[in-house]
Amino acid sequence: MRQLALLGLVFAALFTLPFFVESESWRTTIIMTLYAALLGQAWNILGGYGGQFSFGHAAFFGTGAYTVAVLQVQLGLNPWLGLVAGGALAVGVAAFIGFTTFRYGLRGSYFALVTLAFAEVLRILSNTVPFTGAGVGILIPLDPGAANLQFASKAGFYWLLWAITLGAFLTAWWIGHSRFGARLMAVRDNEDAARALGVDPFRVKMRAIMLSGLFSGLAGVFYAQFFLYLDPGIAYGPAVSVESLLVPIVGGMGTLFGPLLGAVALHAVSEVTREVIGDLPGISLVIYGTILVIMVLFAPRGLSGLVSRLTRSARRKTEGDRHA
Amino acid sequence: MPDMAIIVPSVLNGLTTGALYALVALGLTLIYGVLHIINFAHGALLMLGLYAVYYLNVQFGIDPYVALLIVPPGMFALGYALQRGIIGRASHGRDENILLVTLGLAIVIENLSLFLFKSDTRIVDVPYGFQVVEIFGAFLPLPKVVAFAGALITAALLWLIMSKTDLGRAIRALAKERKGAQLVGIDVEHVFAMSFGLGIACLGVAACLLLPSYYVNPQVGHGFVLIAFTIVVLGGMGSFVGALLGGLIIGVVEALGGLFFGESLGQLGIFLIFILVLVFRPTGLLGHKV
Amino acid sequence: MHDASPILDVAGISKRFGGLQASNNISMRVPQGGITSLIGPNGAGKTTLFALITGFHTPDAGSVRFRGEDITGLAPQEIAERGMIRTFQIVQPFAGQSVRENIAVGAHLKIRSRAAALEKAEDVARKVGLGDRLDMDAAALTVAGRKRLEVARALATDPELILFDEVLAGLNPSEIRDVIPVIRAIRDEGVTILLIEHVMQAVMSLSEHTWVLNQGQLIAEGAPQDVTRDPHVIEAYLGKGMAERMAKQAADAVGGAHE
Ligand SMILES: Nc1ncnc2c1ncn2[C@@H]1O[C@H](COP(=O)(O)OP(=O)(O)O)[C@@H](O)[C@H]1O
Ligand SMILES: [Mg+2]
């Protein structure tokens, strides 16, 4: 319950941010940071708590994004309905990918590669079929107004994103405090032992990938409405998949606040580099890649792992002092 | 329905491309077979090899085929260092960590290249670039024919190294059983790094053979990564013959798929093969079912 | 011993791994209540038999009935849901999770509420002597601690039948003395137990009935005291020469007494 209280506090504080941050460029920064936390938490639900490393979360993200865009542009549907449809279709794609992979017991690196291949298949398809605008991409007409899921002020977008992200974090909290979560983590840590205790790994993983897909898809919906433009590379390309996994790996996989920590850390680093060396092509990705290598080599449990290790050794030290 | 006059050249073309795919996949399968790791940076390292060949040519006028004496050894050294310095230390008992670290390396290498070499697509200008050879009534670019022959020769060389040298014996012993190899005094870390180096040297050869009929840009590796993985799983992880056959098959599938359905759907076929094989027959077409 | 309806009824189970016949036409019954044991030399196929019974391997032939229901070919989790739980000879903790969380996974089989499952985990931990290590990372436990954890997780599922695979192996004599009462207490609560054990002293003092497996085949059954005197069993454990020598020694001793 203390964790839930902390979560409430953090999100209450996040809610008020736009009142203090008025510069448009800073608002964009906090939006992109929170958006990274959302992508990261979505991945974390499956990868962190479930131990199933996906390299293809773009498959869910892109589906959510294209759904809201295509429904608006081709069918004139209201984007609020598109939001629901985008989330639902992303869940559908997740269920399909989950079914084909988990049914046959695909794990570890193989699961990672197959998810990547699925995202690539979708990227090629969206590059080919006409209703997505193919390689040219798709442009959502600018029409600000809450009814159109577009906002004249960045603050409006921020609060939309805030609500979706809150949903993702509450889901992660629930995973840490429910039977479903206990089973998911049991499967992650030892599938055979979990089965011996009556856990059905397939069912558990299916639920996890669908929840994960839902929030990735909603992140895609947000992206489409915020930038009003999509093409196959943006929607289904590897960049989104990489960002999704990098954030929780940096912050701490399988922890509630890890994705938030990771998102803040990564955006802080890229802001600083932009200040110091300027906006050179590829540089922020060079740094992201380097961070990924360093984290896996030296801190596989991420920043929150480092923090808890430090606090624990500090505590042990004080206990030692007491004994002495 | 296209007639034979189009299909034959298309198949031959596919075979020459496929031989190069096979060469890239050979490196990958060697690394997988010995170290049991999936090297996600394979495509990025190929791209690096291609740039090496490119700059040797434009800066020093070294012909890509002459660069065969320089680039593969250089790539070997790079591979050895990467394995010993970074990849070998990353697993912490989970093979996904290796995938992550090699993904990180791929991102760094690609974007550093983007920064250093810019995003322009470059080609080398060699006198034989547009010469053609007639085979079975089809006209094939000379560099592709050379690449085909070169890939087969390299595969044969690799096979010789693996079966006739002490290094090859040590590698095979290690691939089979790590503990046993350690017991008979094999320096495991060294042999692992040698294997990784050999796998990356294959990329060096592929780069020299590829560039005269291809191009280089920082993203060029992308196209090869999943194709090489597809070949490796199709042929059975760790199987040399499988990688060769798989490479040729994929080359032909891609060429024919492109002919009948257009280029991007041809690629789609490759990814679908990849998914289907991994899901239904993860030991590959030639591998035994566990 | 021949109960009208055994809780577990294995009929003609066989399993082959490549060239190795790991289980060869094994039939055995475990009566409701009480402790039955399964012994046999290393590599006899005991763990394989457990895996066949609990769905981790599918048998090539034969069937398994649990509480009268045919469960052959069901998945491990389906069998666990029906009330038969196995433990692992090579302990399989959820590393990185606390002892309490480990045990709660078992408790969740019947309990949905997280709080109730955690509470149950504490109860069970106390029963098996892990009450003082509830917040410890399971990976940090000693061998003896991990064996207790295996027992605790199984127990927390409220099973009808537990299959213990060498829960005493690797423990020192004083640890064994501590764990034996724990196993008895589980039986006294009405849980049927089938245990694989190497520690003869434990088999003798715990089980009423024992089955002996050698090279994939059942070679003897009966009360532990009788079975361990069976020359076939001694031979299986100690090799042919040793069995003959022991028989000869016994005969000499008898002969000597006559003089
Ligand atoms: N999955 C498997 N694949 C191949 N052989 C196996 C497998 N599991 C067990 N075996 C073999 O079956 C035999 C019986 O093993 P096991 O059941 O573990 O014996 P026990 O538990 O009685 O010591 C051993 O020779 C072992 O090597
Ligand atoms: Mg055993």
C-alpha cells in the first residue's frame, strides 16, 4: 500500500507539472519523457515482470497509431473511437503474436527475434497497402479541439498522455500485488517450477502480452494525434521497439518505477548532449546504444537495482557499526 | 506468367545473391554454433566492413578484391576484441543479455557511421563493374559471378579450417562440450574469441565480394540481419551446410518473389519463412527434432 | 496394502530416451494416506517416473490415474490443479524473489487474494522451519533451506498427494533429523506422500511401503525392512559381487554358529 501511495503522489505531482512549466519547448520535453515512460512501462509488463524480451513492440505501437489515423482519414471516424479501436486492435495483434509464439513454447532470444520479424512484416505491409498511404505516409488534418482528440495547448496533450500512463503504471502496480502478477513472475523466474505449482505459462504470458500491447497501442494513438503524421518507418520501424526496451533496462526491469526512472535518465542525458555537442544526426542514438551496453555489462538490474544495492549496503554498514 | 527467359536469369541472379547471404550467414551460424549466442550486431559489422572496402578504394585506390588481403584480417581482429572485451562479459547467465548487448553495439556502430560517413549511399567505381558474363543464355554481372565463386571458396576454406587445423578441432570440441574442452586444457575465452573473430572475418570477405555490385550506407546492414537469421534458422542453427543451402534458397526465393510479387512483398516472404520456421521447426530444415 | 481405490494408480508406464529405456512397463499403486517410498540406485529412473506421473514427460505407453481419474497426457499445471504436486530433486527456487513470495505462488493455486496467499505462505513457512527467513532472497538460502522451500511451496498448494524427490539429499544428519518430523506432520494432516529417497534411514523410519526401481523396472516392493534384505535389491545397489559375498558371509556366519 505504501507503494500505491507513492505512485499516487508521483502522479499527482506529474499532473500539476504544466502549471509550472509554461515554455512550449519544455512542455514538449516533459511530454516526450512521459511518453517514453509509457512505452517503457508497456514493455516492462511483458519483458520486466514476464521475462519475455520483445524486440518488436513497434508491432503494437504502430497498430494503435495507424488505426486512429486511418479511421479518421479514410472513414472520418472520431479519434476518440479511434483511441478505443487502436487499443483494441493492438491487443488483437498482441494476442496473435502471443498465440503463435507462446503456443509453441518460443522463449528467450527466439521470442525476441520473432517479435522483431512480426514488426518488420507489418512495416512492409503498411508500406504496400494503399489505405495507410504506403511509403508516403498518412497525414491527419489539423483540427484542434478536445472532441477531435487534438489540443490547442500542449498541456491538453500532456494530460491525455498522463491519463494513459497512469493506467499503465496502475496495471504494473497491480501486477506486483495480485495472483496474476505472482504467477507471471514465477513463470519468468522458473517456468518448470511454476508449472509444478499449477501455473499455466501460456495463459499467463498471453494476458501479459495483451496488456503490454494495449499500452503500447495507446502510446501509438497518442503519438499519431500529437504529431499528426505517420509513415511505416515511424510506426513499425525498430526505433520504437528499441526505445521501449531501453527505458526499463536503464531504469530497472520488473520494478514499478523503473520505467519512469529510465525515461527521466535517458531524456536528461540526451538533453545534456544536445546542449553540449549540438543536435548532430545519430548522436543521441550512439549514446543510447552505449548506455544499453554499459547497463547490461555493469548494472543488469538497472538504476533502481543500483539504488537498492547502495541503500542496502549503506544499511548493512550502519548495522555493522551497531554491532561493533 | 513470366516465361523461362526471365525466370532463368532471375534464378541465377538469386543464386549469386544467395551465395553472399550464405557467407554472411556462415559467420552467424559459426558464432551461434560455438558460443550459442545470437549476434545482433552482425549486420552493422558487415556495414563497417563495406565502409572499410569503400574507403580503401577511394582513398588509396585499392581494388575491393585486393582488399581481401586487408579487410578480413582487420575484421577478425575487431571480432576477437569485441568478444573478449564486451560480448563475452555480458551474459550474467541469460542469453537475452547477449542479444541486448549486441543490439546496443549495432545501434552504436550504425549511428556512429551515420555521424562519420553521413547517410549518403555510396558505390565504388571499378572498371569491371558493368561487365557481364553469359551463363545458360543469361547475362550476369561479372562481380556477382565472382562473388558467387568467392563465397563458395570461402565456405570451403572455412570448412578446411574447422576440420583440419588445431584451432578448428578446439572450436569443435568447445562447441560440443564446454566442460570437457576446459578439462583438456583448451583456453575457452581465447577459442570463443577466435570463433567470433572468424565469424566476423567472413563478413570482411563478404564485404569485399559484395561492394563491386552493391552499395553502402549506414543502414545497409538492416536488410542483411533478418535475412541472415532466416538462413541460419532455416538451415538449422550452427549447421554449415544448412547455412549454404539456406542462403541459396533465400536468394532464389527473394529473386522469384520479387519477380512475381514486387520487391517488398518478396521480402515479406522471407520474414514469413523466418517466423514459420522458428515457430514450427526451430531446429531448422536439416536439424533433428529435439 | 492393497487398498480398494488407490489415490495414484500407475499402469504399464514406459518411456524411452533415444537408446535408453528409462521406464519399462512400470505399474505401481499408492494408497490413500500414509507415506510410500520409491528407492533405487542412481540413474534407475526414479525422477523420470515422477516426471511421467506429473505430466512433465508424456509416456510412450501406459496410463496414470489419480483419484480415479485418467490424467495421462495432461499438462503439469492441470495435474497440479487436481491436487498432485511434485518437488524437484534439483531445487528450482524463483531466484530473486523472497521466501514468502516463493511459497505464495503455491498458495495461489487455491487462493486468489494476494494478502491471504501471503498469510498462508507465512503459516506454511513456519511449519517447515523457514519462519525466520521469510524476507530472504530464495537464491541466498542454504541447500537445506532450499529443500525446505521446495517442501513449503508444494505444501502451500493444499495438495492431496505430494511427490517428494530426494528432499533429504545433501543434508547433514542433524538437518535430516529436523526435516523428518516435518514430513511426518504433513502426513498427519492427511496428505498422502510418495517420496524418492536415498537416505535409507529416512526410508525406514518414514515409509510403510516401498517400491524399488532399477534400470527402469520395478524389481521389488514391500515393507522397507523386508525389501532392503532382498538379494535382488542389494545386488542392484551394490553390484553382483557384493551381493554374493554378503550372502556367503551370512551363510558362513550361520555355519559357524553350528560348529
Ligand atoms: N530428458 C532426458 N533425456 C535423456 N535422458 C534422460 C532424460 N532424463 C533422464 N534421462 C536418463 O534417464 C536415466 C534415469 O534418470 P533419472 O530418472 O534421473 O534417474 P534417478 O532419478 O533414478 O537417479 C538416466 O540415465 C538419465 O541420464
Ligand atoms: Mg533422481
